[in-house]
Amino acid sequence: MRVSWGLLAFPAAVSAIENGINSWLRYAPLPNDQRPSNLRLPGAIMALSSNKTSPIYTAGQELQAGIKSILNQTLPLYHEPDEYIGSTILVATTGDFNGRQKGDVEAAATLADDGYLLRIRAGNVVILGQTERGALYGAFDYLSRIAQGRFSDADLVSNPDAPIRWVNQWDNMDGSIERGFAGPSIFFSNNAIPKNLNRVSQYARLLASIGINGIIVNNVNANANLLTNANIDGLGRIADAMRPYGVQVGISLNFASPQTLGGLATFDPLDQSVISWWTDKTNRLYKRIPDMAGYLVKANSEGQPGPLTYNRTLADGANLFAKAVQPHGGIVMFRAFVYDNHINPADLKADRGKHAVEFFKGLDGQFLDNVVVQIKYGPIDFQVREPASPLFANIPQTNTAIELQITQEYLGQQSHLVYVAPLWKTILDFDLRADDQPSRVRDVVAGRRFSNKRGGYAGVVNVGTNTTWLGSHLAMSNLYAYGRLAWDPTQDPQALLEDWTRLTFGSDPLVLGVITEISMASWPAYENYTGNLGIQTLTDILYTHYGPNPASQDNNGWGQWTRADHYGIGMDRTVSTGTGFSGQYPAEVAEKFESIETTPEELILWFHHVNYTHVLKSGKSVIQHFYDAHYAGAETAQTFPIAWESLRKKIDTERFNDVLFRLRYQAGHSIVWRDSICQFYYNLSGIPDGAGRVGRHEYRIEAETMTLKNYKLTGVNPVETASNLTAVVLVSNNTSGEATMKLNFDSGKYDIAINYFDLIGGKARYKAFLNGKLLLEWAGDLEDKLGHTFSTKLDGHSATRVTIRDVQIQKGNVLKITGLADGNELAPLDYVAILPQGVVD
Ligand code: GCV
């Protein structure tokens, strides 16, 4: 008899320190008041597989560990039907259930690939999967119910909406991650695959629990060296680590590999030597990884090589790989992110948004059956607001998948809380009205709308070695929601968030209420303070994609243009007078976007160029809407840390403090965003804020007006990222200095906000004194505490704020800030704001 009483190979028990490593699978002990008095658990777990690499076996282990951790009950675990007689939690494939357990599989007949049946009746539990991993998904569903205190009987069949539910990692072989904000790679280090792959298994466990069945482990900007024999073996070890969780591994390819790695004279996809080279590499890969998911290809995009070099089509390129993986059952995900990044900004008909359709529409029907075209949700690049890509409606004879971004490249890089699922939902629910028929994006990518066999979801995640995975505890709701939506895109983002919260932080109503409130408010707030009305995220697109720099959008070849000038703003993408982009949609939708009156206002500047004085439905002008939205967004962000503080006694110290730190940072940086954008458009348009706020800061003392010792004035770039367009820095990098000011405010209690710049290249030290008494000491070391891309300069990325709360000030008190330079960080200061209670400035 094989019975195991469960010392587990994976970290299912609650960590003593809540560092986030188990995320929503932490299986916290359920408080007594959440256990029903009649709770009856089966006597044992029966997982019908003794093969340790089988997801069924994993399910048995997971159930045993989870139940022990949540309910403190240890159920024995068996793998053969005759080993135990009594009530069980039975986990099996439908085939095994029928053959070995002689069960009734009537309901199971409705199971799709990867689907599962979960039947909980009077203490007996049956979990059946169409596939082994389907059964594991069912086990995770059951455990999630227990962890959330939901014990009622159930009888359900759950099928995934789409067969492809993958994640992408943009990990480089040197261990860095492109657009990763949580430390180095768990897959690569020093141009090889590390020996210890524990984190890879743990990642697979998280992914399986939300129904993810495939992963591309390396950057789409791929390194050909991944295909050396040693690395193929390393990839094999990654696949071995993920297989017990049913997560299949695939890789990104560099199109030029036959030349750069193989030494061939060409990488022409129709050249026989190139075909043989790829066939041989593919066969070697499948020999080591027989269940390899397939390939992902970024070709002829942003400098990457591709078939166009040889005047071959993108379909020729995709089909080259499709033929190689076809005998092994593999899939080729071919990215539609193909565009020219040297377009002429002076050409009013030019439009990067049109490129995907221009490149792919004529190829419809030419891709082999195992090619899936992977399309970013919008026509540009993961902006805070974009319309759904028209390509979804333009290639009906081609399999398609939607690419979403969990890593928050343009959305605050995990240093800002932004729950992105509501944005994804607007796209997935969007009805493209192809042939005047219902054509929701989610039905297109599921293959339903155009009767395509394959399709689904690719989410760019970029987890790193940080124990929180994404660098921020709260950001993990995005990964959770991504998997759940890929399984069933009709689900409500708020309901998914609430499930995640109960699993991650418990079911206390206050905790649930606060996390729901701030998370659901976070995308609208971020949109408000970064870029409204469809103008895109007004970040620095030429540098870090993090802080504000609206000017960087225009007058370059990247085509993320806003066309802002002294009079107006927005891209005219109409057919009648603009770039013609709106005509890429099917007629009904095209007509709607063609006219300003019928374009939804949240996208008005995406489709139309209007004067700043254009009046919106609200009665406000566009420019006033900009000002008001930026003030409203930053104000909402101020409420996040305050709301979070109400959870102080309800959440473990480690996670509480970590989240509080980030939310406070976000509150400060949202003001940097607000002021920069408002100041920029005020400078450009010359139209003052009707509410008199922009450029007027009655609670601020600018550093340049303080009494300075060893400090000098400096400009910043872009200018609007410093209050009053000026900051101060120490005169040299081996000195210290002082900025002193007399506080001519009425005596009372104030918050003191100090705005400064935190760069990479040094960790300056600061001290703030009130009448000689030390209030706060801090360092310019955010680069050690936050994971976003840091800047070497004084700009909107490095501008930040620290706030000292509830300080009793007497009129005439002297506030002194001392700065000590370190490396290239010359202890820069921008201003101090003396804020009466409730004032945001
Ligand atoms: C991996 C944007 C990002 C790049 C990314 C690219 C892509 O341009 O900024 O980092 O490259 O998209 O999706 O291929």
C-alpha cells in the first residue's frame, strides 16, 4: 500500500513570514467562525496516478497539503482504487475514472479539452478532468472554495473558453528581464539555465491554479544562443519542472538564428538549408521536450530580423516554423506587432495604428493550421486606453490570440497600483460587428466567431526572483484575474478581485472592502492622472515608459503621436479627413468612430483632432477636462494609503508595510504626474485652468526661494517635471548642503511634503529639521525599494515626494533640509509643501 502522510515538496503551508511567495495559494488556516459546524470532509484523497510527473499526482499532493494547512486535517493520500474503501476526494481523468473506478461519466461527456467536473455531495468529492491537467484545475477549484470558506455542495462542469491560455516572459539569457519590475529572471542567469529551478516549479503551480497551460520562457527579442545543445538541455529541465503542473514550455525564436548561430549564409525562410536547420533544431528540442508547446516569433519588428529581408511574406516566415513543429503537435504564435518605427511625423496620413492590418490582412488564409497570430489588444502598445485592435476583425480565416500585459510597462510598473482587468474586459467585450454580426473580441480569439480551431490568450507577465513575483503584493491580482479571464472571459473583474483578495488576505469584510475599493478605483485614477480621452499614457516613450513626458510622443518616427500644438490635440484617424484608420473596422464600428458625435468620449482624442476648446458632453472643454481629470485622479490616489492604513491590525506587518510604502509613493508620484501634464498643456495652449489651480501652489515653498548653502539652481528636463520649472542640487558630488526656510503659516498641525528627485547612480542622504529638531532622515534609495525603471536624470521618473505627517508648526518656525551627495546623486530638491489637514498640493 502506498500511502503518504504528507511532508511536502512544495510550499503550501502558510509562511511564518508573509513574503508573498505563495501568493493566492497560501492556504491560510480558516478562522473557526468561517467553518460550518457540519463540515464533513471525506476520509481520504484518491488521486489516480502514481506517476510523479502527472498533474493528477500533483493534485493529490496539493489537496493533502492545502487541507492540512486550511483545516488542520491530514487526509491520507492513495493512488490506486483498491487501496481504500470509504468516502474520498477522487481525482482522475474521465478515462481512468471509467476504466479503473467503474464510475458514471455521463456528465463528463460534456467536458472539453482541459475542462473538469467537480461534484461535491454529502462529503464525497469527485474531480474529473478531460485531461490530467484538467483534473488538477478541478482540484485547485475545490481548494479555492475551501480556502474561501465556501463549503456548499456543487455539481458543475467547467470548460475553458479557449485552448491557448499562455503566459509570456520577456526574460533575457543574462538574467535581466525586459519590462520586468521584480528582480532578475527565475529562468536564466549568466547566459544559461540555472541548476536550481525551485522557483520555476512554484511559478508553474501558481499558473496551473488559474488554468494557464503554456509558457514562453524567453524574451520575444530572442537570443539565438538559446538553441545551443547545453541550453536545449536546460530548457528540458525547465519543462521537467513545470510538467507536473501541466504547464507546457515553449520558446521565442530569433529569425536570423540559422545565420548568426548556425553559420549559414542566409536566413531566408524558403531556402532549403534554412528549412533543414530549423527542422533539425526543432527535432532536437522535441527529443528533449516531447510535449513542447511550440514557438513564439517576433519578426520584422523594432529591429528584429524577419522574412521581409528576403522579400518573403510574414506568412512564409510563420509557416517555416509551423512545418517544423507540426509533426510534434506544436503551435507557432506569430506576433502581429509588426510596424515601421521610422514613419514621418510630418505625413498627416501616416499612422502606426494602421500597420498591423496593412501587414496581415492580405495574408489571411495563407497561414498553416497550427499558426496563431498573436495580437496586442490595441493598435499601438499596451496604453492606458486604446480601442480594440481592428486586426481581430480582418483575418477571419486565421487563428488569433489576444496579447495582454500583466507587467505594468505603461501603467506604473508595479510602483503604482493599477488593477488592469477592467481595461482588458472592455476590450474582450468589444463588439467588432464583422459582417454586421455580433463579433466580440473574446468570441473571435476563442475561435467561435470565425470557426477557427485554435486561439486564445497570451499574457506578458515578467515575474522575477522577488518573493512577491511581480514586485508588489497587490499587483498579483492582475495575474490571477488574467488566468481566470482566459478561462472564462465573461467573468466580472470585481468578482475575480474579491476571490483573489479572500485567498491572499482573508475574508475580513473591512479587508475585502478596502482592497476592492482601491483596486477598482485604480485604473480610472491612473487614466485620469496620466492621459485622458484616448490620448494614451503620456509617459516618456523614448526612455523608461514610467513618468510623465508628453512631448516625447510627437515629432519622432515611433508613431505614438498626439499631434498636440498650440490650438488642439488628438490624431485625426477618420477616413474623411485623417489617416483612414477608422475605416479598418467593419462598417458599423467604422461609422461610429468616423464621427466625433458617436465616438465614445474616452476615445475621442484617439480618433479625432480637436481644439482644446472643443466642448465635451459634460459641457467642459477638452483642456478643462484634462485639468480636472488630472486633479481628480491624483486626489483619488491620495485616498489609497489612507484607506490601506485602516487595515493596520488586519494584515501581517510585512505585507501591510510593503503595500503602505508603495501606496504612499504612488500618492506622491501621482502629484508629479498631475502637475507635469497640467503645466505642459497650459504652456502649450496658454489656456488657464478655470478652477485656478494649475501653476498656483499657495502651500508650496520652492527650493530655489530658500536660503541655500552649497546648493545651486538647476533646470530639469522636461521642464514641467519640476515645480516652478526649477530645482536645486548640491554644487558638487563630494559635499553636503542646506536649504532653509521660515514658515509663515498660521500655527497648527500640518503635513510636510518634501519633493525631491531620486536617481540611480547614488544614494544621497537627507535630513529635515524643524527649529533644530530632527523630523525625518531618509536616503535617495528608492531603487532598492521599488522595481520600476529608474532614471539617471532629474525628470518625471525620478521626481518623488516624502511626507512627514501631523507636524505641529508655530508661525515663524524654521525648516531646514540638509542634503549629502552620493555618487551622481546631488541630493536634488524641488519644493516643500506645508499642507493643512485635507489639502492636496
Ligand atoms: C519586448 C514595446 C516594449 C518593448 C517590447 C515590445 C514588444 O515596444 O516597449 O520592450 O519588446 O513592445 O512587445 O515586442
